[in-house]
Amino acid sequence: MRFRIQSAMVAAVVAFAFGSSRADEGMWLLNKPPAKALKEKYGFEPTPEWLEHLQKSCCRMGASASIVSPEGLVMTNHHVGHDSLEKLSTPEKDLLKTGFYARTRGEEVKCPDLDAVVLWSIEDVTDKVTGAVKPGMSPADAGAARRKAIAEIEAASDKATGLKSEVVTLYHGARYHLYCYKRFTDIRLVMAPEEQAAFFGGDNDNFEYPRYNLDCCFFRIYENDKPLKTEHYLKWSKNGAADNELTFVVGHPGRTQRLYTVDHLKFLRDVEMPSILRKLWRREVELAGFSSRSDENARIANGDRRSVENSRKAFTGVLAGLNDPAVMKQKMDEEKKLRAWVDADPERKKEYGDAWDKLADAHANYRTFYERQMALDGRRSVLRSDLMKIARNLVRMADEKQKPNSERLHEYTDSELAELEQDLYSPAPIYDALEIERLGDGLSFFAEQFGGDDPLTTTALAGKSPKARAEELVRGSKLKDVAFRKKLAAGGTAAIASCDDPMIRFAAAIDPESRRLRKRFEDEVESVERAAYAKIAKAKFASEGEDTYPDATFTLRLSYGPVRGYIEDGKQVKPFTEFAGMYERAKERHGEYPFNMPERWAAKKDKLKMDVPFNFICTPDIIGGNSGSPVVNKQGEVVGLVFDGNMQGLVWDIAYTDDQARCVAVDSRGLIEALKNVYDAGPLVNELTGGKS
Amino acid sequence: MRFRIQSAMVAAVVAFAFGSSRADEGMWLLNKPPAKALKEKYGFEPTPEWLEHLQKSCCRMGASASIVSPEGLVMTNHHVGHDSLEKLSTPEKDLLKTGFYARTRGEEVKCPDLDAVVLWSIEDVTDKVTGAVKPGMSPADAGAARRKAIAEIEAASDKATGLKSEVVTLYHGARYHLYCYKRFTDIRLVMAPEEQAAFFGGDNDNFEYPRYNLDCCFFRIYENDKPLKTEHYLKWSKNGAADNELTFVVGHPGRTQRLYTVDHLKFLRDVEMPSILRKLWRREVELAGFSSRSDENARIANGDRRSVENSRKAFTGVLAGLNDPAVMKQKMDEEKKLRAWVDADPERKKEYGDAWDKLADAHANYRTFYERQMALDGRRSVLRSDLMKIARNLVRMADEKQKPNSERLHEYTDSELAELEQDLYSPAPIYDALEIERLGDGLSFFAEQFGGDDPLTTTALAGKSPKARAEELVRGSKLKDVAFRKKLAAGGTAAIASCDDPMIRFAAAIDPESRRLRKRFEDEVESVERAAYAKIAKAKFASEGEDTYPDATFTLRLSYGPVRGYIEDGKQVKPFTEFAGMYERAKERHGEYPFNMPERWAAKKDKLKMDVPFNFICTPDIIGGNSGSPVVNKQGEVVGLVFDGNMQGLVWDIAYTDDQARCVAVDSRGLIEALKNVYDAGPLVNELTGGKS
């Protein structure tokens, strides 16, 4: 998963418009669109066909993307394609430096482990999931019952539909919807600009506006070795969007915390965000040092660096929001209001009243093992070596496959295995130097975080220094060989038990502690959250109505709002930038990295119309994961490509405001202008515009 | 204080030579030189005159320095002079970019707050200090009694000698020596190269070898507005040092932990180093972001960045050493041996036996409040804004001056006040933007570290966000005005109490908690350390003899050892580099920062003899604080200027080894060659060489 837009530098004073009818708030479910607000405010009524077409024209591919031609052409961000671009590069040919364009189908290159899923159907299965919980069950047992029900629903749906089936937890547990996806695994690279054009201004200008980024990347979905034929694709707008025009964003926002209780937000503020940032600061410095040692180091660590820098900036913003008393006060007032409504009636109090305290107790408990669990488990584990991830998946998969499907850890259930195996058997290059750096740093982190004499540290280090241990594990492992991985997987638990690969033994040695902590989280925290948030959401529905949206879950959502500038430090920030601005910015920053003009852009300056709109801003409600989402007009035509939010939008993780916060997109007109006149990509332009550009 | 060389990347396998007679280990006291080893190994007998001359030719000036002409010319490192160079710069004239050379005395510029002290006499006052402790006193009372005795000794000596008097705690409490210094406060800048020549290769090559750095800076001591006349100065060697020639380093190593117990080292490994590094990683990323915003931001934050990058690399090395099982095992073996010797005799056991457990208990207790104390107090406080430091000193000074001298916090005793006031009334520029960045970051750290609802956080933030609070404090304060500071100081506690300057009120609001934690440290940790280490040192003296050196204390020490290369990854690293190597390194790294040749050096290439030695390595035992130390030969003539240690030398904080670890110096010949032919500094060269170059 890649999240460019993750989360909030709040301007010193932000007038929050929580729940205000003026604000175009919401990441709406496609089966529960903001029909009332759109009609009342914009006189627009989305038809079921309009919604279905958008739904089936969008896909999830690491982050968000859309199908933009009848022949399976897919548009997303360069930074979403970054991982594939890096995997397709070599020391001799670095696609991030050179860019790429396949002028013919034959030149399109298959990505090692990229897949795309298109949402095909949605069904409410809340009753089936919550019905599995029997009165009197402990939270842990209730959690297990829910997970079992979910696995069974998914497996049955997989079998019945042949589609990848996924039960999505909405409102943190008040609703469960079954999403069925068409999944494509043959994805080929069509076009990418050089990174310096896609990410002009670098970390410096990330989450800033005005911007001048051609943050696009084109892929093509293949089926049976042929380009996908599809009626569901987005057409290109001839004129782009105008100032104040209503726009829509359809994409996959990753995660928000808007429904969190105040206590949960404090956990986020005092525990989770500081912990994540501490690791990011550390990684950023370590990776900068590693990269500075050689050109090749810089090349292979580029993706890690981009990801870390981006997350650091995003989470800094979220934390700033959480530390802003105005934001927290608003959250407290909202909670106070709801709790007063609950407490005003003995029945309501009995039904919902204990939810807040249960959550508070669960998070107080979670504070005692959060750091340890995070170090070992989940996507923020410090053990982020590719070989280690492979080893852990092999070790766990062998164990899990022995269990009935509905009792497995979710990522090893039958409906998830295809995705897992695509990753596991990816032929993407793995670099010893970077692996050693990642693992050595992670092992050192264990020692720092838990102490040199902690059993976890001593088990992990096995009497070596972190660096020596990392070298031993990486250089001694045969897991770079995909055939070896497959053979091990085929051999099941017996093969794992008798395998002397050091990385396998390492993964096996720390797995019990990792599993123990995950189980504690699921039993003592997640289960409580599901039940308590279900109560809170029900109380909210009962008191405020159900015309609302759930927190983001990395599933398809619809947002809306006009193209609109804003006022900052007393000055008007215009909604559109033009190509001319990019050349001016380069000049103003002495052409020094990250403000150097890419060679091609310097050379083709005369060919470009300087006043064509390049990037623009609008108010639709987005978050990290929305990167690559199309911006469409009322006709469902592409007018832009979301690639960022501004600094003031980082607070959107916890609260929406549209005073200054904005979604940032590449303008469809600038995109075509650059493809034509900088990249000479006529065939691609014709495919996008139906030959009408 | 500036510590360039602070602390150890241990090579995967290092054969430690603890206590081995082969190793030229030790930072020896000038009144207790390594006479036996020098005579036995090198046939050299330092005379009292030789020692006295070196002692009185060296000075402490932030780090280390030496007097190198009869007219008070002082030589140190560029990075030691960095603070003054920054303070003398303006947006229009950045001395770090341009360099500086005063061709005549009249052009020499006074530094705003630089002072230099020369060690004039040493007296053992152990009995007076330890005699103040009466049997049966609690550790806290014993600590107070020692501190009181020290303040009285210093005050009496100040009065009797007119010299700045300082009681130095040696062997962590086994010995107390009274050092009397001549102090000079009129220090003027004579010559500095541009930073790019002084720090060619930047953070990249810092703590690496081979190196090509002209890391020098020249000042002049003035007395009564005239250059200091002195008979004690170091002469310049005509020929420099040869490979394998014995050399000496005389300087001020800051702090080592070689005598620490294993338990104390674990405190360092598990608590102190990780804590320091977490703050450094954070600062490094924050400062990079701040600097990237504008050229002026980059200029004013340069010193902070250099300092943070340097410390981060140094402490990473120390932590790697602590996490190296070979290092820790050696320490355990040594301790086991000593404790076995103690336990072997009931008398010894009674006298020394409880020291280790007392220390272990004290450090277990210290773990519970270390983070909080460090956030508020001491030189690593996160509140590193200049205005905040000024405010705190004003608040505390008012309180402390009301107490008898011997009961004050040490930095407010009469013998320290002159130095404190020089800092306090410094006219050096203070920049709002950087102050807000520093303070905002520190306040955010409070919230992350202690939680948003912690009383310390809420007191510090006063209902604002960290950034808004920092802006309010900085922009609202009048403390940039030196006259205002003096007026406040003159008004004592009444003036402070009635002062509505927001920074003063802020400092006053958090001072009680800061003082409370400092007192806990002094009573519960430091006092125990003093008593316990005194016992351990006595046991060591009794079992191993007293021919040894104490841990570094930022006081004058003598180290020795030959010029010598080493073998790394099977290759010979030669002891000397030449100018040619610098030009080659720039080429190999595409001339990109930090490997760009300074303009002047590119232009003057033809004037330079390419084969003149530029930097060299030798084995004398140094640590951070030694930056700027002269390297001298047996005749006491300058053959080099210490500016760094290599990566393998970072472990010297905790243990000396000379397999690969080296002290890195500018060669006296390269220095003269560059001054003459790149900087056209004939008069300076003549002064250094007595006209004999």
C-alpha cells in the first residue's frame, strides 16, 4: 500500500465546520451516496447508472486508479506506480530517472507483482456477522466469532461468485458490507514521466500549494495476455474543470479517525502518532546516510526514502491537529453532546452508556503493549526487510494452512491467499545492501526500544551486534530464489521445521511473541472497539440520523466539492497553476534539487503552452489512499488526477474543514499538453481523448 | 561547548586491547603523565618544563585550542570557531560561505561571546572535599556537603589567586583536583577558510578516513585591547610528522565512560543513548525541513544542523559499541575480575563490596525520571531556544544570588558567574524564525513524550498549540534587547516576579519542575555515583596500581601515540592524504554537494603542490572536546591539528583500541601550503612559522 496523502498541519486558526451544511464533507459509500446534499446544494441527482459506471471504472492498485480507455488503460499517480517503476529498474536503466513510454502495445512491460481490483458488488452482511456473537460472550470470544463469520461469508462468496470477496467493517463495527472484486494480475507499464517531473519540488513542496507536478503514471490491464476490453471506463473531458465547478473524486481513502472517541484520539495523540513519528525520523536519517554512500545506494533506497518522507510530513500534520486545542475542543463538545443525549434516557443509557468507558479501559491496557506489538507486527513493523517478510509469510502460512479456513489469521484465509502468493513469489529484485540496512536498523531498534537484555532482543540478535546479525541473515539466506520459496511453501510445516535457512529460523524464532501480541490486540482491544463503536454509531444514528459516512477503510468512496482557491496569510491562493509557474519556481530556487527542471522539460520549453492549467485544487474530502483517484465532472468525465492534499488538509484524518484545506490534482488539460509536447506521446493522448484532443 | 568528536562504529570484529601494554591508551592528567609507558616504549622522558610549557600553551575555547605565536595567536578547528563565525555573519555577508582573513591586526574582529581559558595550576583537594562528608550522612546530604565544600574551595581560590578556579571530579568521585585558569574574554577572529573547505565531504565523510579537510580557524587573544604577549606558545615544526613518529595530543576531551560499571553501561545502552538519539533524529529531520524553506533559514540553522548531524553520527557509533557483544563481554570480564578480587577478602568486601549494587539501584531509580529530567534540564534540554536559555538564567540567577554562595546551583556560584554573564549579555544575533522553530519543536516534544494532558505539557502550552505558543513567546519577548536583560538581572527577584515578558513567565512556570528533577538527580543518582565510584576506583588502585588515567572531564589531558595507518577490508589505509586526493574525491562524486570544490580551491589548483600531506592519522587517545587540539612532536612543535576521529574510534567513549581506531588531524605542512597558496595569507604563515616557512 502506498499512501501519499496520509493525514495535518493546521493553520494557526482554523474555523472548523464540523457537521455544517456549508461544508462538502464526506467519503461516501457508493451504495449510500450523499444524494440529499448534492440535490439541495448543487441540484445534482446521481443516478444508479452514473454511480455504477464510476464504481466499475475505478480500481484499487496499491492506492487509487481509474480505467480511462476501452482497452484497459489505467491512470494513477507516478508515486503510486513508483514501486513498480523501481522494481523494473536496474543500475543501468533507472526508470525513475529516465521515465518510460511504450509507444506500442508490444513495448508495454509486465510489472512483477502489481494487481488491480475493481469493485463489482456490495451487500450488507451486518446481521450475519453480528448474529454470530451470542449474549454473554467475552469480548475475545465475540471477536473470534465475528472473524469466523467473516471468513465464512468471504469463502462462500468467493465460491459462489468467483470474485475476490472481502467483508468490510464500517463505522468501526456498526455495519459489515461484503465487497466483491474483479481482480487482475497482469498489469503492464505504459507510460511514466521521470520522477523529477512527477515530484518537482520534492519533499519540500509535498503537501504544499501552489504545485507543478506531473504526478501521473499509466498502466494497462491485460486479461489472457490481451488488453482488457471494457465498457466501464472514464471519458476525458474536453474542457477540464472551471473555477467553482462541482467535481467528484472516486477512490480509496485509506484510514481516517473522525469517529474516534476523545479518549481514542488521545491514544492517537499521545501513543500512536509519537511512536510512528519516532520511527520515521529515525528511518529518514538512517536512509539519508545509506543513500549518501553511493549512487547505487541512492537508487535502491529511493522508494523507502520517498515513503518515509511522505509519511513523516503527513503524520506531523495529524499530530499538529491533535495538539491543536481548537480541534480537540470541537471533538469534546461533540462527544459531550452525544453522551448527554444518551444519558438523558435510562433505556439509552443502558444500551449505549458503557461504550466510552470500555474503550478507555481497552486503550489504557493497549498502552502497555502497543510499542512491542508495533515493532513486531503490522505494516509498520521495524523488520521491513523483504526477505524477512517472505520468511515470516512462509513460516506463518505453513502453520495457518493447517487450520480450518475460518480460524486462520485473516491474511491467510482462502480469499486472501492469491494476493499473498503474488507478493510472496514476486520476482522483483532484492538488494543485499538495502536488506542489511533495513534489518540492521530494525534489530538496533529492538535493542534501543526494549533494552539489550530483553528476551526479544537477545533472541533476535543471537549474540551478535545488530549489523553483524543482519549481514549473517541476509547473506546466508536463499530466499532470494523464488523457486526455493515455492518449494518451501509446498513442503508445509515439515519443510519449515527442517529448513536451516537463517532467515526462516529467525522468523520462526520471533513469531511466537509476534503472534502473542497480535492475539492480545485482537482479544483485548479490537474486539472491544468493534462492540463499543457499534454502540456509539447506533446512538449517533438514532440521535442524528443515518445520512452520514463511515471512516475511511481503503474501500471505494465518493467525495464531492467545487474547484476553489483560498486565502492564506491575507493572500488569495488561486485554484489553478500554469506551466509558466514551474519554470519560475525552478529559477527562484536556483535550479537546485529538488527544484531542477528535468532536462526534457528544459529542452521542450518552447513547445509547451505556458498558460495551460497544470495543477488545481478543489474541496472533495480525501485522505491517503486517494492518491491516483480521478477527479470527474457531473458527466463523469476526467477533469483531473488527485495526487496530494495541502498542508491544511492533513487534519482531515480527524476532522474535515474546507476553509483552506484542499485536495490537489493534476489538471486534465495540463496532462494532455505535457504528454503531447514534452513526451511526444501522441498514441497515448489519442487513446485518452478518443482521438479528439 | 562543541563536541565534534563525541564518541563508535565498531568494525565487525575488533580485537580489543584493554589494558594491554601494546596500546597507547589514555587521556592522562598533566600532573600525572604516562611517564613509565613513554620511557619504556619510546625512550622518551617528559620533563616538568616540557609538560608545563604544553599546559600553558593550550587553551579551552568551546573545545580545544592552542596558542601558536608570542602574540596570542590561537589555532583551533573551523568547526570549533563555527559558532563565532555564525554570530559574526549577516544575510549579506555569510562568513561560512566566504571565509575570512584579517591581513592586519586592525581588521581582526571581536567575537561576541567567546572566551578562552588557560590552565595555570593544579592542586589535589580530595581530602578537603571528601572530608566534608560525615559518617552516617545520607547520600543526598553527603552530596550537598561535597558540593558545598567545592564551592568554598573555589571561592577561596578565586579570591587568593584572581584566577578562575574549578574543582574537577576525577574517577567519578575518587579524586578532586582544583584547576586554576587564566581567563581571556577579548578574542578576535583572524582567519577562517570557507566551510566547504573546512568540512569538505560534509556529514558524509565525517568520522571517515581518508579525509581532505582544512578544518582550521585562527583567533587572537587580546588583553587590555592589545594582542596577548606570552612566552608560552607552540612553535611550528619545519618538517611535520613522519610515518610511525611518536606524537602527542594535548587538549580537552569532553566525556568518556570507560570506568562505568557494566550496569551503568547498560543504562547508557538502554536509556541514555537511545533517548539522545531519538531527539537527534527528530531534530535532524525538523531542521532539514526548516532549512529547505529558504536560503536565509538555511544560513541561520547551519550551526544547529552541523551540531545535530555530528552528534547523531557520534552517538550512533557509541551505541553500536554498546550493542557489540565483544565490547560488553570485555567489560563484564574486567568487572568480574575486580569484584572477585574484592570478594576474596572480607575486609575488602566490607569496604568496597556494596558499590556495584548501590549504583545498580540508583540507575534503576533514575530510569523512572531520566526522560523528564533531560527534557527540561541540562545541555540536551529540548528547550534550546536562545531566548528561553536567557530567560531561565535570569529567573534562576535571581533566586540563586539570594543564597549563600556555597549553597547555590553550581553554575550560579561566584566563580562561574563571569562566564555565565558573558553568555547572558552576548550581543550575538537571535533570529525569531529559528527561535520559533526550536521552541515549537521542543514544546511539541513535551506533548509527544509526556502526553497532551500531562501537567508539564499543559503548563508549557497554556492552552495553545505548540507552534502558536512558540510564536507568542518569541514574538512577545523583549529579551533580544541586552539592556533589558541587564536591567532585569539588576532588579533581582522583585524584577523577575513583576516582569510580564512572556518568555520570563514561561521560564518561571516550568522552573519548579525542572529544579525538582535536578535535585532528584543530584540526591538520588549523582551522590550515589560519587560515593560508589570512589570505592570502585580505590579498589582498582589497590588491586591494579594507580598508574592510570581518569575518564575525560573536559579538562586538559595528554595523549600519545605514533602516526600509523591501518588495514580495513583487507586494504591498507595510508596514514597521510595529499591535496591531489581532494580533487579526485570531488571528481568521483560528480562535484555534487558536499563534494563540490570551493571556488577558490578550483581556481588556485595550479598554485598548490599536489603531493603535500593534507590530513593524517595517529593513535593518541581522544574524544569529543579534543577538536582543535594541537598534535605535537617530542620537541613540542606543532605537526598537526586534531579535527576528528574515524568511525572505528567512536567506541573510544567506552573502550580504547588501536587496531583501526584513529585520531584524524590536519597536517601542519598542508595547513601552511593552503594558507600560502590558496588564501594568500603570507603574514599569518610568517607568524606561525616565525618567518621560516
